[in-house]
Amino acid sequence: MSEYWLRFWGTRGSVATPGQGTVRYGGNTACVEVRYGTRVLVVDAGTGIRLLGNCLEQESVRRVDLLISHPHMDHLGGFPFFRPAYQAGVHMDIYLADTVQSGNGQHTVAEPFLKLMEAPHFPVIFRDLPADIRFHRLAPELRLGEMTVRTHAMNHPGGCSAFRLEYRGKVVVYMSDHEPWARALGPTPENLALDRAALEFTRGADVLIREAQYTSEEYPSRRGWGHGTYEDAVADALAAGVRKLTVFHHDPDHDDAFLDCQLAAIRRQLGQAPLEVTFAQEGERIELIG
Ligand SMILES: [Zn+2]
Ligand SMILES: [Zn+2]
């Protein structure tokens, strides 16, 4: 086993899209497994987390860290089917921003999970899960063993956190649901500064996993939905000196043939530019340190 690698278990945005047309890029919603040393880090708990959990159970993994970008269903809905949560002796630390208010007006980071697993939505109550699960409010920076995780707030309805994962000199940035500020709200100096700060957050990344859901032609009719374009993702990655851009959070209405077509067009336009671009595929593994 290599020292630092990641694998995509869910690449789709918004809603799971199984079927013949999505076999290659995948139909499960957002979930990425990151391994470094002996540690297991999971980013987002979309429907892809179910099969990952089955693998972790087979490996008898006893400790898992879970980062949640935001509690929309395509990033959380797979959690009730994550087997390690049902195993006594598993220790799980869950990190997310404090965005949801409970009924009595109190904030609690656990709230999205408690609401997800209660009647009438689900037969098992969250508090009855046998694993030892602890919640943590996301800080601007946290240490998970030898890994440093930095967070950055993105533009998305209800908020969304991006993560910069640094381990032994290699950097992965996970920047899911995000609509560039200037595009969404106009090119004011404030919005342009926010876009520049987001770009700097990805500076020099070895791998940038960034959401891009629309073509530039599709975008105007979807402005304000909280998602961006291929064009902006590629331009920002080039400007930030990213080595590899992996486009993520594919639109449910974009099948494999459509995504192939978009990727080919991007690569043609890039020509000899120093940026590798791929579209994330379910099951794909990327090596950071061999
Ligand atoms: Zn999403
Ligand atoms: Zn979202």
C-alpha cells in the first residue's frame, strides 16, 4: 500500500443517478476516501459512502475521520448506510461547520445527523448507533495526525466548506459546491476579492477536486443555484498553478457521452498549457505518495 492516496466513491452532484448512461463517471453522490499512513479520512457522506463503509468493515478499520463540506443531502444522505457507524469499537470523529439551528434556537454541529436519522425519515435513531461518534466544529485549521486540514468558506446556499489537505508536502484541495461570487452576484471589488481568495486557497495544489456542473451556455439559466462552470474551474486552476484538476459533482442530467465531450473540448482548448484535467470517475484512485 502506498503512503498517500485517494479514491472516488461518489462523483455526482445533487442526486444519485444510476443507469446505463452514467456507468463510467458514476451515479453515486459525493464521497472521497483519503488514505495517509495508517489513517482513514473520508470527505463527504453522499451515497458513495455505503460501498466505502463495506470495504472499511472488511478491513476491520477502527478509526475514521469524516469531513462534511455541508449538510445537503448529496453530501450526507449515504451516512445512515455507512456500516462502521453500526460497529461497537469503531471511533469516528466528524467535522462540520455550524450552520443548522435546532428547534430551540441552539446551534449544534450534530443537528443535521440527528435530523437525518429520526422518524419518519429513518428507522434507526442516530443516538442508538453503536460506534463511538464525536462531533467537532470545523476550525480554520486542524491537525489529523500528520495531516494539516485548512478550511475555506465557499459561496453556496446555506454555506459550504472547502478543504486543503497537506501531508508530507503533497496537497489535495477538495472544493465542492461553489458558485464564484462575481458570477453569481456581480463583479464588485468585494466579490472579486472573495474569488481571488478562493483561488489562492488552491494555490499550487497537486490535485484540485473542484465542482463544476455547467457549461457556459447552461449557466445563465442556473445562476444562483450555487454551482459553477467548467470554464471558471479550468481558468482558476491554471491561474493558481494547480498540477491536476479533477472536475467533480457532475450534473445529474449530464451522461457519460456528454461529459466525454466536455472533457475533450477542455483538453483541446488547453493545448500545451501546464495543467492536467480529468473528470472524476467513481472508483478512480489517485496516488499522491507511492
Ligand atoms: Zn452538492
Ligand atoms: Zn449543496
